Amino acid sequence: AEACEACHDACLSEQDVKMMAECIRLDKDCAQACWAAASYMSRGSRFAAAVCRLCVEICDACGAECAQHEAEHCQRCAEACRLC
């Protein structure tokens, strides 16, 4: 979540922000999914596994998008998504 939040913010400062639009969207989706998953897991929710499965899907999409960009913050985010 932290890597996605950082990537989101850094993408907004890129010279061609329009080119980063999908990356920015997925960064935000991924960060929110990760925060939600952590919250569900921390309270032992019976829905934690379902939320985590969705989180994996979003992390995969975000990581794939970020990996397409050469910016260091995108590469860090892609790696964090792969690890997640």
C-alpha cells in the first residue's frame, strides 16, 4: 500500500501525466485494496480471504502496469506488488 501511495504521488509529478493515467488509477486502487485487506486480516474477519483474493488480482494488475514504466518509483511499486 505504501509503495502504491508513493508511486501515485510521484506519477502526478511526471512530465507527461496523461501517459501515467492508468498507472495512477491502479496505484490508488491497489493502495486502497491493500489497506482494506490489512484491516480485514487484523480483525480476523471471516471475509479476509475473499478480500485478499481481490487484493491479489488488483496487485497483479498494478504491478504489470507499473512494470511498463521506467521511472524508479514505478519499478519499486511493481516489485512491491509482485511481493504482495
